[in-house]
Amino acid sequence: MLVFGTQMHIVTFLFVSIETVIFLYLAIFRLARPKDKTTTLNLILIFLLLTYNITGGLFPDPKLSGSYFVQNVIAYATGFITPCYFPYYVYSVFGLTKMKFHAYRGVYLFLILPYLIFVLVFWLTDNLKDAQNLLVIPVLYGIWVIVSLTKAIHHKYNYDFSNVEGKQEMVVFLFSLTPWIGLPIITYFGLGQAVEALVTNIGFLLLFGLQVIRNIRELRTEHEKLIESEQRLKSWNADLKDEVSKRTQELEKINEQKTNNFINLVHETKTPLTLIRNYLDEYINKYGTGEELDIIKGALIN
């Protein structure tokens, strides 16, 4: 069942619709967290799937402009490029260090190079069936990647699969490779666009779903740590407030002691001066005053 008068099957169109929504959500999330590398890698994955589905669904179509050769070259290009991204994706997102060779070299030697040879053979022979015989190379390479992927997961978890996360990764990774192995077979035997779309998209979307689950766990852990840090900060602020209050009371007590000491000192200093002034007043009243006595009396009063 085709849609909108094109060669795109409704199954392919449904995957395009779903992946468009996912892509838009990731784009918004990427704007909110511009330094999140994982979101960028997911955006690339979904973009490649969208491109693959759109080109594979629309091409080749005799009603469209462009030669039959060019349309097939574009359709097969996205079919090769999307699996090329898989080793780098699992290497970067899931930390499978043993996949480094495939992420940076293997795909160029066993996918990109065979694709270029495929285009050359197709161009020289003008026979798509002859060119499709080269698809055996990606199939064999896919088997090698499965073996490497298994070893990489074993190495990551130190050969201990009591961890549920390790089991999940093993199952999803292996299932996500079905497009790699199945796509050339489906194409060669002409099993149809709907089967091709189901096999390729479900595998890669499961891989994306596994990463989303991991990301949710990480965000939840990050949120719990943030709450714990906030609680610690509140506790620290309360302790600091108590300490400040305690120090303030001590300073007030010290200032009060200083004030009392000063008052006592003034009082103790004033008492003998008052006695001297009283004796001086009695003397002046009895014997009279003089210039020197007036100076002394003025100093005592001041």
C-alpha cells in the first residue's frame, strides 16, 4: 500500500512520521543542553534513519525526474551510510572501546569501499543484479562486527553478565545488527519495502530506545544527587546560621564586658577625683582661693 502517489509504502511512512517526532524532540532537548554529546549522536542516528527511509521509500520512481541510475545510487548510499554509523554510535555512546577499529576504519574498508565498487559496477554494466552481488561483502562484514561486538560487551562487563544492563545491551545490540545482515538479503531477493523498513527501523529504534533508557537512568541519578546536594546545602546553611548566631552572642557578650569594664574604670577614676575636689572646696571655703587653686579646681571639674 503506497502513500501520496509515490513509491513509499505506508509502513515506511509510519516510521518516517515516528522518527520525525523523535527528531524534533531531540532537537529541542539539544537546544536545552547544547553540551550533551549523546543527544547530538542520537540526532545524527535519527536523521540518518529518516534520510534512509525517505530516499529508500521514494527511489527509484519512474515518475520522478532523474535517471534510474542516479535514483538507485542515492537510495543505496543511504542504505550503506546508516549502518556505517552503527559502530561509531555504540563505541561513543555505550563505551565499547573494543569497537574502535570498526568505528574509525572498518566501515570505510568494508562498507564505503564496497559501495563505491557497487556504483562503479552498476555504472559499467547497467545491471543492478550484477552490482547487488557485491552486497555479500557487507553481510560477511556484519558477521565480523557481531563477533567483535560480543567481545566488546564481554570486555566492558568483565565477562560478568549477572548485570541486567549488560544482558540488555547484548540482546539489543545483536538485534540492531539485523539490518546490516538482513538488508542485503532482502534487497537481493526483492522481499519488498515493507519488510525492509520493519527490519531496519525496528533494529535501530531498539538501539535508540536502549540508549534512552540509559539516559533516563543517568538523569534520574543526576536528579537524586542534585536533591541530595540541595539537602546537604540546607543542612550546611542551618549549621552556618547557628554558628553565626553563636558567634554573634559571644561578640555581644564581649562588647558588654568591655563596656562594663570601661564604666567601672571611669567610675573608679572619678571617685578619687571627687574626693580631691571636695577637700579642695573645703579648703577654699576655709582659707580662700587663689590663682593656682582656681586652675586646679577647673581641671577637676572638666
